[in-house]
Amino acid sequence: MQGDTLLIKSGGAAALTEWQHHFARLMPGLRVYGWDDPFVDARCVKYALVYQPEHGRLAHYPRLRLILSAAAGVDHILADPALPADVPIVRMVTQETRERMSDFVTFAALAAVRDMPAIVAAQRDGRWANELTGRLARDTRVSVLGLGELGRAVATRLHANGFRVSGWARAPKALADVRVFAGQAQLDALLAETDILVNLLPDTLATRGILGRKLFARLPAGASLIQVGRGAHLDRQALIDALDSGRLRSAVVDVFDIEPLPPDDALRRHPKILVTPHVASSVSYAARARQVADVLGAHLRGAPLPFVYDALRGY
């Protein structure tokens, strides 16, 4: 480990001191530098922990052995056309990631149940809207698209909070207290029994644009959407049209195809949409440093690496 270099592009220069503090405790022999440090020898860079790296930059490190995503998704890395094809990419999935995503989706589901987007809109308009009493969680069917690490954690938490929970995956899975639908043939049946749809799908060619007119038409009228997957999943205009027509009742959207979302964006202004700034599963530097240290330790031991991106599966 002595002399190995980890290059970090996450949180900017302001976060580098905190990253270095955590790694000094977890892996004392590791050299940790900021992404734009001009004194880093490219030949010594063995690991890169990144979010939205500039295209072509990762290819400049001839001894790079691992690329670690600073986020749960890796689409921000895969967008690089010059990405080194032989270097494994590791997703950021920690216990804190699971907890934060579960907290957020539970909040969003309860917000949908209690008509919070409409209540917030009434507050903006100066209206005392005490007719907005909502319904009960126990009478609400929530469906989770995607039953990976985060999807399973979210489904379990929703059930614990009284919701009637179903899930959908590409292949059959078993999950306690959750009704699981599998494969394209069972997707319509799931959608037909959904009051709140939670999107936690990975970003693949098959899932891009999936949250569009065709899918919205298969949901019961008045359903709600919680979009915490990837920005590329959502057809923005289709969502606005579905809300305006009453096909959908409300939406909580945390991820976008363009981030930061422009101040005058139509999604920000829509009275039935609650916009949050991609914070659903934001994880502390301490938890992410621990995950990276565990991965680097496995790499040094020659042990299997956790959460490696699989191009065939798309996540």
C-alpha cells in the first residue's frame, strides 16, 4: 500500500481535508490527493474515487486499477467515451446509503399519501386547504421498480411503515412481506395495482425513458410517482402532461437529466411536483471512506470486490 495513490474528485477542494482525515485513519499508507493537484505523478495513481470525471481524464493514468464511484450510480462515469475498458468500476453502496434512501422514500410516500404537494401549493397561494386530508398508508399500494440493494431495503422499510408493498425485478426474487412481480410479462399487472410507484431501476438501454406516457397510462388514475432512480428514466414532458390531465396526482422527483436543475425549470414550478436536489441517498464522507477502504482492502488481498459494475446487467 505504501506509495499507492488515490485521486479524489468528489466534493471539491473544500472536502479534500475531510477525505484525507478519514483515509489517514482507515489506510495510513495510502496517499490521497485532490483531482486537480498539479503535483500528482500520473504513474502512481492506482485508484480513483470520482463523480462526473471529465471525459478522457481517467485514461491518463497508466497504472489505474480501480475506479470507485462516489455515488450509487455509475452513469456519470460510463458517459466517458475514452473510459479504460479493462478497469473495474465499483458502485458506492453502504449501509448508510440503504438507510438514507429508505428514509427518503418513506418520507416521499407519506407525503404522497397526505397530499403534501397540494398542501405546499396551497401554502404558496395563501389558501387554508383543510380539505386535503389524504388517506392512510395501510390502504395504499406502493410498488418498487427495481429490487437491487436499495430497492429491497426500501420495500422492507415501506412495509414496516404500514404500506401494502409490491416490487418488480427482471428475474424472480423472494422478499419477505413483499409481493414480487418478475419480467416484462408481469409489469402491467404490477402497474395496475399501484397507488404510488417508486422508481429505483438502474440506468440501462432498456430502462431509459421508461417513466413515460405508455407507463403512466397503465397506472390507475390518480397514482403518484417517486423518482429516485436515474435522470434518464424520466420523460419530463410526459410527467407534466400526466399531472395536468389528472392521470397522476403528484410526484416527488430527486434525480434529473440536467443537474443542477435550472432555477426556471418547469418541474420546479409545477404545483403537483415536489423537487429535491438529488439528496435521497446522499452519504457522509465517513461512510463512503469506509466503503472505499473495504474495497481497497479486498483488492490488495485478491478477494472478490463488492458492488462491481456489470456491463451485461447494466448495474
